[in-house]
Amino acid sequence: MAHNGPSCALERTVLVPRDDSDHSRRLSRTGAWGPVLLVLVVLLGAFGSFQYDVPRRLGWGERAGAPEAIAPPAGLDLPSFAAPSPVADPLVPTTADPAAIKAVLSPVLRDRHLGRHVVAAVADATGRIIFRGGTAGGSPAATPASTIKLVTAVAALEEMGPDHTFRTKVVSGAPGQLVLVGGGDPYLAAKPVAPDDHTPAPADLRTLAASTAAALRTAGTTTVSLGYDDSLFTGPRLHPSWPASNTAEGVVAPITALWADQGAQPDGTGVVEDPSLRAAQVFAQALKRSGIRVTGAPRRTQAPAGATEVAGVDSARLDEIVANVIAISDNDGAEVLAHHVGIAEGFGGSYKGGVQGVGAVISRLGHPFQPGDVVLDGSGLSHDNRLTADTLLGMLALGADPARPELRTVVTALPVAGFTGSLAERYEKGPVGGRGRVAAKTGTLLGVHSLAGVATPQDGATLFFVFLADEVPLEDTLAARDALDVLSSTLGACICS
């Protein structure tokens, strides 16, 4: 049987006559493995010398620098290299042709499943509207549902900045009392939570309790009473135009400046009636686990002006919060952000104040609410909201404006068709070019279906689009949603330049 090189040599060294003694056999094996061990020692030594810079450490000289820093030998003439030829034509942004867009979208807009009132518009990369369509003679405004969150997000980022955080703190109250003060953190959790694909790692009450307990023990205090202050937000906790079933179904919680896990019931079924009280109870339990005795039940109060802070925790950055609100269409988070904008603009932390604040901010940005716009909340849960396509297109253009990087999250967080967020399970119908080439904010209410986002066709154009259908028969719900997917996929697959 033929053998190749080293393998054959090794076998010849190990094989010895049968009548050799065990001692001879051991010597033969030692002879076989000796060269191998020697090679391993040399390699390990070379590796250690390189890894730990042994020559330099022993004073034997300096390690050579990067190869490009070493001059070529004298007299060596290196040839010059020509620039490589491109293997494909560069992608150059193109100008979309309004006639081509009209030709591809008009047939889909006639889909009867979209109902009797449809508003559609497309803008180019500059924000210039190049197509309008939909129901002839219909109102230019429609119920936007959750696409209104784009307006709330732009206003929040512009007003407070992407790195802004919200602080939940514990301060000294009356003698022997602590006050838990809500700072309007939309993702304050009951206990530490690991971040996932969308949700940033939130601040939590258990961590706050541990820090508070440590500070109390340092001060020699082991027994306290507990108050809680959620006065940062004012007005009704639920918007009067929302269906009463929203809280029972867990669609939205009563909006307050202090809560844990967005007011969710401990068993995950719906939301609690008083999220602030529930958060204070959770905090009291965490204090007890940390060795602090809490007397009595937590009581709603207002922290004294200028009270000394005992401990505090900060939320995730605002841009991370906005990204999550847009990606998963978080109603609670959107309403909290709108309340904050109202406070920052001097209108107060209420539904009304939030709407006024948001309107003031986008007006300063050059995109005021249009005639026909009616905005009642920050999440889009009200059926009485109305928005024009122009307003939503303006928000998308602001988010994509290179001159406004602080607003960029508005478009980078958009769910990608067929892949992420609220669009992960959609886009099974229509041109396959839509999947991965369309990113959009969804909107869904009873009888209302909408999409607002960005399409990037293969010809290099950037197109903003808004499709709103707010009179969809209940039996056509799924078909209407599919029709919107087809509309946006058609843009994503269109060679419309």
C-alpha cells in the first residue's frame, strides 16, 4: 500500500520487530514524537515572541513598523498600477417621472377594497409632491391612525434633542418620608430588563430602590413612609375621544408621569386602573427587599419644592425611545412624548397641551398643520384625528434631511417591508421588489388603514409616500391592508425615472 511523505516516515519509525522489549518500544515512540514536539516548541516560542513583543522587552531592538512605513531597497523601481476599471455602473440618484408614477399607482388605487375615501401622495427626495391620487372629490385629509406618530416623533426630537433622558427620582419629603417622583419615563420598568431588538435597556424601580436603600443606610435610616408624585402630567389620563375598550384590551394605559411596565397588569392581562399607585407599591416592595422598612401604604402627594434628591435613575436616550415607538407603534410611548413636548413648549403636560406643543414645533420647522388637519392626540388612537398627506410627507422629508441629523431616527426606525417591526409579517403580495425596498409607518384602526414611508426603487430615486384609507368596510380589512402593501411595493419596484 502506497503512503505519502511524512505519514509513511512516521509509520516506519513506530513499527519495530515483535520480539523487541517494552523498553525498546518506548524508546522508538520517543524518537517518533521528538521532532514533532520540537516543532511545537519552536512555534509556540515564535508566537509568544510576536504576541508579547519579547525582543523589544528584552532590549534586543524595536519591532518593525507597518510594512508601508519601510522604504524599498535602493535601486528598486516599482511599477505604477492603473486604477481598476469599474465592474458596474455607479448608482446615480435619478429624477422620478410623475407620469410614470401615476401610470403604475392609479390602477391599484382603484382597488374597491380600499373603500370610498382614499388619500394618496408621493414626493421626491426634496419633499416636492409629484403625485396625488385617491378618491375623486374626497377630502384631502383622512384619519391617519398611527402614522400620526411621525409628527409626534419629529416634534419630540426637535424640542428635546436625541440625547435627552427622563429622570425618575426619590427625594426627601416630610420628616421620615420619601417621595417617589415620576419624570415621565415611558419605559420605566419594575425590575431590570435586558434590551431586545427594538427596546433599549430601561431604567427600573428595583435598581432605584437598591440605590435609595444604600443612601438611607449611609444616613442611618432604616424606616420610612412613602409618598409618590405624578404631578408632572395633568388633565385626564384617558382621552375622551378614545373607545372605553382601549384600556380593557391593553391598547393603551392611563397616561401618567409615573408607572412601571407601562401600567401593565402583573399577569399581563390588560392594564391597571392607577399606574402611578401600582408603581409606588412596586417600589415599596423593592425597598423592603433591600432592607428598608416602609410604614403604611404609599400615598399620592407632591414633593416639596427644592427637595433633596436621595437617588435617581435615567431613561434611555430619546432617540432610542423614538425608535421603539415607531418600530412597534407604541401608543403609550407616543402619548408620553407628546405630553413632554407640551411641557417644554409651555402648554402643560396634557393631551391638549401636547397637541399645542407639537403644532408649535412643526410650525417652526416650516411644516405647520395644514387646513383640514385635526389633531387630538399623539398616538393616533382617536378616530377624530385628520391629517393631510402633505403634513405626513413633510415629516418624512424632515427626517431624511441631511441638514437635520437630530431628526434622522424618524426614518431610520421605520419598519422595513417584510422584515422588521410592524411590517415583519406583511408584504406577501405585490411586486417582490417592495420587500426590503420599502420602509413605512403603519396605521390601523377599525375601518382605517394607512402607510407612510420611504421607497427606494432600483433606479436610485428616493420617494416618500402616504396612503390613507379611512372608510374600509370591516369585511375588507385584510384585503385593504394587502392593497396598501401592493401600492408601496409597486413604488419600490418601479423604474419611474
